[in-house]
Amino acid sequence: MSDALVPPEGPIGAEPETPVCARHSDRPTRLRCTRCDRPACPDCLRDAAVGMQCVDCVNEGKRSVRSARTLVGAEVTDRVIITPVLIALNVLAYVVTVFQSGSPMNNDRSPLFLLTSMIPGPTANGEWWRILTSGFMHFGLIHLALNMAVLYVVGQHVERELGRLRFCAVYFLSLFGGSAAAFYFGTVCQQLAGASGAVFGLMGALLILWKRQRRDISTIVVVVGINLVSNLFTNASLLGHLGGFVIGGLLTLAMVRAPRQNRNLYQIAAVVAAVVLLGGMFVLRASELDTAAEYAIEYARTCR
């Protein structure tokens, strides 16, 4: 055994004690975060612009970075949730009516369809749920397929731009806008059903968004024009389609033009204004049909 003196810091060539990961005390490591300089094991490191950063620094950096926003102030995302949910609800409602009626094309005979479609007389006399539920009923498979195809294509674009909450506001107020237009300006003869008002509202919304983004809107204009002209030769509700289109377009325009300062407040005010307008239309028309006798007179005068 040698009697040579040992340096105070240890034998020459000896390795100092290996540090351990700041998050895992049982994992020795010689790696360090380039941002906070703490020891970190490979599982706790992430690639960064310069070197490697620990997960704590990465998460802190994400919180400090302002997320990208769309024209209306919604967070940019590729996830679409509301559109497929709405399609599923419409398909489910159709399946129930087919099961009850025993016919995929004459499903309007089912008890659910008769109870939920918008018929002016019962609606004016207190069955106000029809204003909403009629938007999930469809006259046959073709009617459903056409509306769901447009909802699938257009809905995804609009939902990404507006965000989920604003998208729901535009969709349902467009639905109510179509119902209000047919209810207020139409006759008491027509039975209204379908998501067409809401779908036309989304097309109006997409037209405004693309116009604001300086994109080509000719395709939307042509599709809307063809559909509106075709209404003149079918039993489809032209008033319902126009009402939805106007409300969806105007509401989206208000959201897009809202100033960045107090943007949410302006957008909420636009939604409230639309609700008041549509509610007033329903109330005024209902007051004209508030008794069974008046409804019977109106029906006999216009539906023969």
C-alpha cells in the first residue's frame, strides 16, 4: 500500500459524483437543460430552437407565447367537433322517424315528425319547441343526404374559423332565422322541416369569411344561387333558406368587423340583437294566430 499523499479534491483522474435528473432523483445524468441549466434525463428533454430544454421550460414557454387567432378571435385549431355531432343528431332523428313510419321516403308520417316539425298553428299556440326541433327533421333520405353533405363540407371550414361557441351561435340562429322567415312571411299551410336554414346560414358565413380573406367566392355564390332558384320549382321553403342565409351572413359579418378591443362584447351584442329580432318576429306573427278560430280562418283563406 502506497503512502503517497492524496490531493484534497480526490485521487487524480477520479470522476466527480454524477448529478441526477431534477425531476427523477433515481436517474443519474450528465445532460442539462439549455434554458435553466438543471440536470435532466433524456425522457425530460425536448428539442428546442437551440439545444435541448426540459419539459418544465417547454411548458413555461408555451404559456408565454400568444396563440394564433382567426379573423373573429377564435383560437386556431384543426379539430372539428360540433359539425360531426350535428350530423350525427340529424341522422339519428331521421333513423327514428324511419323506424316509426316504416318508410325511408315517407318518414314525415311518423309521430315524432308530426310532433317536432314546424306547423304554424300549433307553434303559435304554445308548441315553441318546434322552432328548434324542426331543424333536425327531414323529408326523406334525399333531403337529409343533401343537407348533411353541405353541412359536412361547409361546416368544417366555418367551425375552424369561428371556433366552437361562435359556430354554434351562427348555426342555431341561422336555423331560427329560417324558421322565423317562413313563420312570419309565409302562409299557415306550410309544414317546415330540415336543416336547410342553418346550412344556408353557414354558406352565408363562409361567403363573408372568404370575402374578408380575399379568397374566390364565385363557387359559393353559384351554389347558393342555384339552390335558391331551384326553390321556385320545388316544395322547398325559399323563405326558410333566405332567412337562414341572411342571418348567418349578417351575424358573421358583425363578428368579423368587431374591433379587437372589446371584441367579445361586440360579438355578444350582435348575438343578442339577432335573438331579439327573431324573437320579435315569432311573437308578432303568433299574436295574429293566437286563437284557434283565427288560425282556422287564416288556414281556410290561404290553403284552399
